[in-house]
Amino acid sequence: MNGVDTLDTSIWAGYIVRPKGDMRLYTCRVYETLQEASAAAQERADSRHRLYEVRVTCDTSQRIIKTFEPRKSK
């Protein structure tokens, strides 16, 4: 925590998974590897039937790495 009671993520290098276009602030898990984050994003996209993005946490702009679409049901 820094002086204004916000979490300083500049020291963390990792990935987060969010719904596409969702810019709200909320608690989320930081994944250490892109593979782990990608698997979680695909699982969420499939179960919630919407697009999910993997973003970098160490970049202040929350740069998007990959977007996952729900897979089609057979």
C-alpha cells in the first residue's frame, strides 16, 4: 500500500483477466504466467458467454495482450 491507501502494482509483473470493455475497479487475481491467465480467460469466456481480455498488470495503461471469445457449443 502506498500513502493514499491504494495498492501499488508497479512492482508486480503479471496478468489479469477482465470482461472486454469493463473498466470498473474491483479485486482480481494476478496470474504469474500468460498461459495460466489465458486458460482462465478462455474458461470464463466459455462459461459466461462473453469476451474476456488478458491484460498486463505492470503497465499503467493496462495494455491488452489477448482477447478470448466463447467457443461454440457442439
